[in-house]
Amino acid sequence: MEKIIVHGGQPLKGTVHIEGAKNAVLPIQAASLLASTGELILTNVPALSDVFMMNKVLSFLNVSVDFDRRVKSVTFNASKKVGFETPFEYVSKMRASIVVMGPLLARVGRARVAMPGGCAIGSRPIDLHLKGFEALGAKIEQHDGYIEASADKLVGANIYLDFPSVGATENIMMAATLAEGTTTIENVAREPEIVDLANVLNKMGAKVFGAGTESIRIEGVPALHGCEHSVVQDRIEAGTFMVAAAITHGDVLIADAIPEHNKPLISKLLEMGVEVREEQNGLRIIGPDKLMAANVKTAPHPGFPTDMQPQVSVLQLMADGTSTLTETVFENRFNHLNELRRMNAHFTIEGRSVALQGPTNFNGAEVAATDLRAAAALVLAGLVANGYTTVTNLKYLDRGYCDFHEKLANLGAEIERVDIDTDLKAVISKKSLKVI
Ligand SMILES: CC(=O)N[C@H]1[C@@H](OP(=O)(O)OP(=O)(O)OC[C@H]2O[C@@H](n3ccc(=O)[nH]c3=O)[C@H](O)[C@@H]2O)O[C@H](CO)[C@@H](O)[C@@H]1O
Ligand SMILES: C=C(OP(=O)(O)O)C(=O)O
């Protein structure tokens, strides 16, 4: 086990390169199950623990998986007979493994997946996924902690989602690719990762129309095949570095950033006084001397992304005055705030909203990540804190960020990732923190 130690106070300067998106690559990995011929070759694949876990799930299902980390590419071959069961061991470590259900149902007519529990940010039921499968003609049974979906054949249907769930949209869309006839799904998620998945499915021979809008139409085809695809850039990793630049009076170029994908964040940064420049090679973020308070409310895309909420709370805490932050997507996504309180943050939580009082003089402290984006938020606070901040529970950070401390160190942060037993005094006595 390891921990990150950061010595706050350095303005970040330079260029940062962003990986392929975790939330795009995971369902696309699952889509490999649909290709009964040929290989699915993915490039720009981030080396994240979630990606490795999904590869394990697919190997267990008899897909051949070959990850070449040097070139960030994975080749999947699912031409052999694939399995149908994903055990608890995998689902308990990564909820997103439930997105194999749709492809399995389409390819083998049967999917048995351990029931995903909730996680630190909410209870996260999968009722909408199951309703969609039922509408396509699947029978759903739940026993012994497992959900089993089965169908002799799937038939296209009209489906309306009560909430634009990302996972349900992906799962139902993938199930429908091989269904007989046409499926329409309304009130779907519109995230860029949905569009990336639909693009891959279409390259594999599927007929998916309308991804990125409120309604998706899928015309079923008899079979899908392999293809090549480069995974879309991770807008949440990009956004995290934008906030890092904004709070440290930094000047950082987010290489090849896609402004379209980060509109709500960019609009907030501008409102708070951050300079955002679209340049030929990316998006330049220049942190101001003084940040102005602004209110943020999360919502499904194109609203403000919940996956940027913990990071933006640090930005708001740095701003002059009181900012409110409202979380509408998950019922329990303020866990990071209790850790930030230990670093001198002041706030009042009322239901799903919090009033954050700035500007904060963050003090370095020992803090523990409670979930993925909480981990990022704690490191961000460490970048501007007086003294040293130690962040533990890095297994959460590693789910979604590759080489996070190295990228920050390259931008000038004093940050190290060390063994959990390393004494802080030993690190301080080295005088300057260097990347290990
Ligand atoms: C791997 C991946 O892509 N994860 C993302 C995905 O998660 P995920 O796909 O799990 O998120 P959803 O969009 O499904 O969930 C959003 C909300 O809908 C609720 N819900 C969802 C499904 C369902 O059947 N019933 C139901 O009530 C959830 O409990 C949650 O409150 O989208 C979230 C919302 O943008 C992001 O925070 C996650 O990073
Ligand atoms: C909540 C997140 O991911 P997941 O759905 O994989 O837990 C996230 O990426 O912030």
C-alpha cells in the first residue's frame, strides 16, 4: 500500500496529457463480447485498475485479452464460445462490471451477474437496466445474490428511462444491437462516453442512431465483428487538471482538450474569474489571484458532471465568499468534505446541498480517500495547503487516474507517492519532494 505526500504552495505550469476515458473504455471493453468474428483493437486505453478488472472479467468469460501497456492498446478476441456468469469477486470490486449483462444477453441469451451493492456515493440500484432487458423480452430472476437474465431471443421494443442512467443506456443499447427489429430508448444518457460506445458499436456493424441526443434508435443486426477504435479523451481527468491550474495560480495547457465535453466546467471557471483560452494544441487554464464564489448544481450531461463535484468543491472553498454546491445525481457524494474539514474547510451541509465558506486557508493534514473523486479532491487541496498533506486509500485514486502524482510533479507540484510506512519526517528531511 502507498500514500501520496504533497507539499502545498507551488503554482502549476506546463502541459499535461490526458488519457482515454475510464467511463468510455469500460463499456467498450464489455462490447468486445458482441464480436463473434474478428478482433476488437482499442487504442488510447488508460492503465487503470478498473480497466484491468474489466479485462479479468472478460478473460473469465473466455474472451482472449492482450494488453500492450507500452502502446496503451488492448486486443480482444471473443470468437470462441463465451461464458455467461460474472461472479461476486469481480462485481464487488467494480460495479461497472454489470455492463457485461447487455452484451451477454445479446450474444448468448443468458447473463448471470452477482448483484452489485451500493458504494460510498450512493445505493446505485440497477432497476432501469433490468426493466430495459425485460422490455426486450428477457426473463429476470434474482436469487442467492445473483441476477439472472435469459431470453430465447430479444425483440426490439420502445423503452423510456425514468432517469437518463449512463449504465442503463449502455447496457440496453448493447443488448438491442443483436435484437430482432428496432428498439428506441427515450430519455437516455447523453454523455460523450455514450457517443463513443455507439461509435464503436457502429464500427462493429451495429446500427445505432441518435447517440448524444435524448433518444437512441437501434436497428438489430444478426451479428457483429471486430474493429479498431481510439478511446475518447477523459473529460473528468482533464477537468481535474483544469481545477488544479485554477487553484494554484497556475498556467497549464491541457493538451488536445475537447472544450465541447467540458462546457459546464469551463463556464463555471470563467464565472469564477479563471482565464480559459482555446489554443491550437489544447485548452490553457490560467488561475487568477482571486477566485470569485459561484454556485454549482450537478445534473446528467450536458449538466455539470457529478464526477467533477468533489474537485470543484475545493475550487469553491478557495473562492472569496460563500458558494453553494448541490448534488442531484447521487445521494451521498459529500464524503470528501469531512476530510477537507480536517484541513480547515468550513461548510454547512443541508440535505443535498452544502454552503462552502471561502476563501479557505487549507492546512496540511493526514486524510483518507473515501472514493475515486474524493481522492482527487484531497490531493487538489494538498496542492494549496500550508505544509504537508498525506492522502491514503489510493486504491480509489488508481481506479480513475493514471500517474496522477507524476503528472502533477511534471507541472511543478512537490508531490511524492511513497510506501504507506514511510515516515513523513524522512520525506521532509530530503528537503524537496521528488517523484519516485
Ligand atoms: C463506469 C461509469 O460510467 N460510471 C459513471 C456512470 O455511473 P452509472 O452508470 O452507475 O450512473 P447512472 O447514470 O446509472 O446513475 C445515476 C443515478 O441514477 C440512479 N439509477 C441508475 C440506474 C438504475 O437502474 N436505477 C437508478 O436509480 C443511480 O442510483 C444514480 O443515483 O454515470 C455516473 C453519472 O454520471 C458517473 O458518476 C459514473 O462515473
Ligand atoms: C463514480 C465514478 O465511477 P464508477 O461509476 O465507476 O464508480 C467516477 O468515475 O467518479
